[in-house]
Amino acid sequence: MSTHPLVYILLLNYRGADDTLACLDSLQRLDYPHYRIIVVDNASPDDSVVRLKARLSAFPESFRLIEAPENGGFSYGNNLGIQAALAEAGEEEPGFVWLLNNDTTVAPDALTTLVEEAQKTGGIAGSLLLYPDGRYQQAGTRFHWWTGSTRGYAESAVSDGMRVETLSGASMLIPLQAFRVAGLLDESYFLYFEDGEASLRFARHGFPLTVCTRSRVYHKEGATTGRKSLMTQYYFHRNRLRLLFQFATGPQKISIGLYTAFRLLRSVVKSALSRNPERRISTRVEWLAVSDFWKGISGPCPHPLNQLVS
């Protein structure tokens, strides 16, 4: 394998031109010599496309802008870029796609060290994600397969090259061959947990997932939807269950289902006794999300969640 295989750096933009342009500024300082940038605009209703086109001159031979015809969600937009990379590379050409959130900035050696890690394992490599002020954010996520809860890895437990259960799509270096073997991102998730689903699917096809702590990526987190927005809560509850039931065993599904029902009932009782309107709204959103999961509803949220506040 080439020491410096071609890497397609993929950024997805939706109403986030300021963040995307800041990310592009940091990419200009990369010390990796062989990459191309693909920015997909997910049908932003603002001036994002105009502003991004103005930056094409800064990357005359390595910048491609794809305008999505609709906002089909995280996986949909990224899949447009992945398909473009696969078409350009051909059926056998080695290389990587670096899924990178647009609300990140990267250290100059972030890509070089990621490629080194992925070449060493033959799998998927994730960065050490830090908050903009340098505090530890995460290095992956794992699941409790009997309750359905999620948890990260403690900073003290993270070491360079360690294997993890899932990686974050905020910075994930994926061999082109992984997409050829295991398929693209699952567009039915729309937002959240699509990176976890892809991680588990890639691992089942023989691509290990490891963290490269030498690759430092600074991530704002939740820049598009807001970390505690009603939309974030809805997709978190619905898609977490979707992922768990996709990969859990039969007994685990029963256990997760019972525990989910218990937690939801407890939340309903507590919110009924609470005078906090935000808590009641969050419980209502959780109820809608869990109900939609059991109904098999996927894709974009079908509910006008903002009306719950008014």
C-alpha cells in the first residue's frame, strides 16, 4: 500500500458556512500530501453555497462542491460525497474517506496519524475528539446490550490504538474498500447513530475500529441541531433503539424493550409530578420517539416538535 494513499476529506454543510469555512482553513494547514476535499451542501436555505463557491479558488485542484437537491439527513448528504469518491477511485483503487464534521478544526498532523493507524490495522480509525478549549470530549461510544444505555470511554481509559465498539462520525477515516464490502451509510436514520450503525456493520465485515489519540480534532458538537434541542432528543431516543434492535440478540431485545418501557413510564410519572414545563415537553418528545420506533417510522421526524413549546 502507498505510504500516502489518496484521502477524500468529506464535509457536510447545512446552514453552517461559518463553521465549514473555519474547518477548511484548518485543513489548509494539514501536513498530509495527498488529499481531495468534497463539501456537500445539504440544500441549505441560506447563502452557504454562495460563500462556499467563493472559497473554491483556495483549493484550485482539490476542492469539489456538491449541491444536494434536498436535505435528506446526515447519511444522505455524506453518501453523495462517498459515491463521488468511489466513482472517481474506481472499483479497485485503494484510498480512504475521512468523514469530518464541518464544526471541527484539526491539528496539522491529524490526517497523517489517522492514515498511519488505519494502515496498521486495515480498519477504521477515529480521532481523539476534544472541545475547542482542549478538554476531552470522546473517543468512541459503547452500548450496554441488556439495558440499551450508551456510554463513552473515560479519558483515563483511552490509549493510542485501542479498539472501541463504535466511532464518532465527527472524525472517522474509512477505507474505500469498507464501503465496497459493507455498503454506504444507512439513510433511514436521518440524524444521529448512523455512525454507530456503520461502525458495527463495518466491524462485522472484518474492519476493526481503533482510536488514534495522536490525531487531535476539535469539535464544537451539536452545532447544527443544538445539543439539547427537541429534535436532538427525538432522534437520540428513536435511533438508539433502532440501532440496538438491529444488532442485539433475541434475549437482549426483550431486555432492552422491557427496560425502555420501565424508563419511559418512570419519566411520565416524574414529569406529571413536576412543575417544570421543559421536563414535561422532553417526556412528550421521548414518548413520540419511542412510539415511532415501535411503529417502524424512520427518516425525518414527522412531528412539529416546536409546537410543543408554544
